Amino acid sequence: QVQLVESGGGLVQAGGSLRLSCAASGSIWRDNVMGWYRQAPGKQRDLVAEITSGGNTVYPDSVKGRFTISRDYAKNTVYLQMNSLKPEDTAVYYCNLRWGQRGFWGQGTQVTVSS
């Protein structure tokens, strides 16, 4: 079984920064994609950033230039550095790990950005 444990959420003022971490454990296929999604109340869960095992990254326009995803392969950990945070970034952030037809989610961590 695969487990994802997130940390690093919290309350920050607009313009501030936060760093999220997600540690994966269990039987993990080497060729995988790790990513972050977010879900605000009443909205769908959207991709924030993802990174392949080869280091390729994807960001939506809404966070491009402000957020950076990285991973520590030895620790099976993915990070999300969030800078210049805006109130609209407020959401529960979920870590995701996937390969082939399999996908796993973390429990989520709340990020709240005050104006």
C-alpha cells in the first residue's frame, strides 16, 4: 500500500510564502508522477503542479512564476514552494502520486491566504 503524508499548510498574508511537503511510502513504481492539486469550497479539484520522475514539470497559468515543484528522489518526497500568495490560492492542497492506472491521494493540508 502507498501512503502520502503532507505537511506545511497554514495561514499566511497575501504576498507571503509557504512550502508544502509530501512524503510517499510503500511500494512505489519508479516511473511515476508526483503532483499537487487544490480544492476550494464548492469548486472542483484542480492541478497546481506536477513533476515526473524524469524531472519534467507542468504548471497551470494561475501559478506559473509563483509556485515551484521539486522532488527528492531518495526520500520519495515532493515539495511545493509557493511565493507571492494571493487570497485566491486559499484551498485544501492535496498531494498526488500516480503511475499507469494507479493513483493515490494524501489527506490534504489547508492553505489560507488573508488579504
